[in-house]
Amino acid sequence: MSFANRAADEDGNATDDFQFIATNLKVGLLNNVDLQVVVQPYSRSRIRLNSSSNQTLQTEGFGAIVARLKVNLYGNDTFERPGDSALAVMPYISVPTVRDGVGGNFLEGGLIVPFGTFTTTTVSGKSTSSSDNGNS
């Protein structure tokens, strides 16, 4: 389950997005390569139009299907001791399987770059950077 609240845009419209039972199906292709398919069976978007109109638009239904290929560049099997790190690249493509205004209406793609570091036996960190090329 995930929830996202986006601040008001330049027109004063704010959006809340909710996804329930999003599922990431994974299969290992090689020791350092995974194929992932993310399915979002229920998505809801609520847009609060600018404060002067006090109107709300809501759409809900089946969300997008996202295919990803994760390739670990290093650290795939050695993430055990403080100081160890791992880096991967994960290109993705989102297929617009939605109806009635739920989600995007275009084929979208991008690149996610997950990085993790093992700092101590009780604390570890992870960072993810992504680039989105919408409306492809």
C-alpha cells in the first residue's frame, strides 16, 4: 500500500494518490539480473482543485503495469560487512493499462539507480535516484 500527497501546482491544484495491493513479481535471469513486473490492481487519485472553487475530482481503478530489468553492477553478493556497498541500474517501462483517467495515458519509461551502503551492524543506508521520460 502506498500514499503520495503532491503539493499544489502553479494552478493551485493538489493531488493525493493511493495504491493498494501493488505487487512486484520477480524472477532471476542471471546471478546479477532480475526481471520484475509491477502490477497495481487498485489505484485512486484525488485532485483538489484550486481553493477558490472548492471542487474535488476523483478517479479510481486498475493501475499501470510496469516492467523493470534490474542489473547489479557491483556488491550483489558481498553486502555483509560495514563499508560494503552495492550499485545497480534498473531501466523501466510503464504500460498504460488504465481507464477512466487513473494514472497516465502514455507509454512511459525511465532509469532507476539504486545504491546501498552497509555502515554498521545496526545502521545501514540506501539511496535511489531515478529519471522519468514520460509521454514517450
